Amino acid sequence: MTRIVAVSGSRSADSTTRAALDVALDAAADAGAETGMIDLSAVDLPLYHPDEDAQGDSEALRRRVREADGVIAGTPVYRGSYSSTFKNFHDFCGSDEYANTAVGLLATAGGGSYGGTLEHLRSTFRNVHAWTVPHEVGIRGASGVVDETGIRDDDLRERTERLGRVVAEHAERLRE
């Protein structure tokens, strides 16, 4: 079975990123994938240190990514880029974790701009040999349209569901 894991780079208790990722994961599950969430607000992950091996939950998290066929990476937009929480996690993972992995990108912005964040994510995932799917989702004014019940804007919900399906489909192809 195709395995898809979402990574939420938000530490917020009322995270729009995590809620949007849940929508994408539900769609991936409906497409037949086994799904799971890595909620970075709930793990022990100290600041990455290149001279130390395993730190906190880093080995277990790396294993979850390595065993996944697809990853949906989600982050809030901070200062025009992804969160430091996501960056720290991303520093622990390399091409061993992401080789032959379909990766979908999702960014939630409190304001209006998410383009730079998606571009930063795309380039860093390509650097570790991930296969970033062409469909990606950016949500402007996320707190106005996303909450724990899902995404209230029909177009954004459909685009986010499509992201989950596209990642599952491409992950399945990469497994073959």
C-alpha cells in the first residue's frame, strides 16, 4: 500500500497548516493510501547540529519519511518563507529520506503572499532529490477560511484535496 505522510511545520495550537494538511491526507486516504501526520509541534526535535548523530526524535522522524512513498509538506508563511520549525526538521532529512519520493507543497499565509515560501520549499526538496509534484497549494488569509473543521472555501478545499490525490498517485507510480 502507498504510504503518505504529511509534515506540519506549525507550532500553533489552532494551526491552519495542520488543518489544511488533514484535508489533503483525507483525500490521499480516499485514493487508497495509508496516511499519517508528523506534527512538529508535538515532537522532541532539538536544533539540528551537524556534529551529532541522533537527537531527540530525529531518527524516528527520519525513518517515517524514509518509509513513506509520498510526503505532503506544510508550513505557515513567516517573513516570506517557511517556518523555522519546518527548516529545522528539513535539516535532519536528506536524499536518503527523499529519494524516489513524491512531495506535495502547501503553505498557509496569514496575509497575502505565499509564492516565495512555495519556491523555497520546492528548491530545497529538489536539492535532496525529492520529486516535487507540479500541483501545490497556497492559502491566503488562512485563518479566515481554514479551521479544525476543514477548509470553508470550496475552491481551496478542492485544490487541497487534489494535492492529496496527486501526491498519492505519483507516489504509487514511483513505487513501481
